[in-house]
Amino acid sequence: MYYNKVEICGVNTSKLAVLSDDKKKELLIKSKNGDIKAREELIYGNLRLVLSVIQRFTNRNENLDDLFQVGCVGLIKAVDNFNIELDVKFSTYAVPMIIGEIRRYLRDNNSIRISRSVRDLAYQALSAREELTRDNSNEPTVEQIAEKLGQEKEAVVYAMEAIVAPISLYEPVYTDNGDSIYVIDQLSDLSSRDEMWLESIALAEALKVLNERERSIINMRFFKNKTQMEIAQEIGISQAQVSRLEKAALERMRKQF
């Protein structure tokens, strides 16, 4: 959409200025000192940066003018909050600010409404994840994030999943010579497959070859998702015994299949 459009929000994109790094630095210093004209020139001179960022969001069928305006808000925030004393390029700082502003706009204008409390928890969880990753140099688990926030694990999972943008069933996942495979092509109705009830019958028959203790172990292990240690404590044997019984039971079931 809008691929041939050269005017966005009344701005002729083909005539946008490009500033050198030295010029940006000069304008940033003047802007920090209260020079309004320097601030305006700096903003206008970085509109191409906004254009490059919104290209990432063109597949969402959003109005390009709206995205551009929101991106400009992020650019203005970057101009006003940039620390000129740090040895960092302005674009390095501005791009995440612009992306963040656009993502907030897309989340807040999502047709699927999410309560404020859930969104707040999700943003807190994302912040906690970044902090834990920085402190521990690895990706934290949901349990660690929940513990840091003092929340239930299930609440954190629900909140983080709630802010994930939905994907259209007709989103292409692969294209070859003009022929595309869409998300909907990857879906199937498992409840109506003939193979499902045939497999259920075969599984039931295979379980019949096991004795009562073996069936109990297989049921707890694979249908109730219990660990071998949990099973051992429940039925009063060692974890090693559970492991041997499980292995023997699975082997007998494979032969039955």
C-alpha cells in the first residue's frame, strides 16, 4: 500500500533533507540550549529516519499517514530526551524511540481490547525481563519474572500473551514463484481427523498389555505431566525404579503398536 506515494501528511518525501552527523550534533547542542529553530530543523532533517522505520509496519494494513505522525512523536521525544554527553549516534537512540511509539499506538488501537491492568502488568513483566537478562546475562524464566514482580506465574503469562499482536489467517508464511502458503494452510481440525480415533484405539490396546503399576506410571508421567521424582514419592518407590518401570512399559507398548 502507498508504495508509489511521495507525499505523506503533506510532506513531500522525495525532498526531505539529510543531515550529516556533524550537523546533527551542532543542532542537538543548540536545541538543548533552547534554540527552537535548531530543534525544528533537527526534527525535519530526521523525517527520513521515521520513513525507514514505518516500512517495518506496512504489512499491518495501517494508514501510513497515521503511522508517520506517530513516528514523528517518537522522533520528537528522542530529540528532547537525547543526552548529547553520551558517545552514541542520535539515530541509534531515536530508532527504538520511534518503534516504541508506533508499537504503543498499535497496541492501544488494537481491535481486541485489553484491560489497563493487564497491559500494565505486561509492560512491567517486559521491563523485569530486560533487567533480569542484563543482570544475569541470560533469558529469565517466567517463574523468575513472576517472583521479581510478586505476581502469580499464570497472571504474568496471560498478560504477556495478551499484548502480542494477532496474526491474520491470511498472512503469507512462504512464497515461491508467486505461490504463497498462508497461516490458514498450516491449520487443521484435529478433532475430526480419522487418524485421531484410530490412534486412540491403538493406544488403549497398547496400555492393556501393561500391569496395573505400569499403567499408573505411564498415566501419571504422560497424561498428568508428573516427574519421575513426583511419581516415586506418590507410589513409595525410588526414582530409579520408576525410570526402569517406565522404560520397560514403553518398550512393551512399542511392540504392541
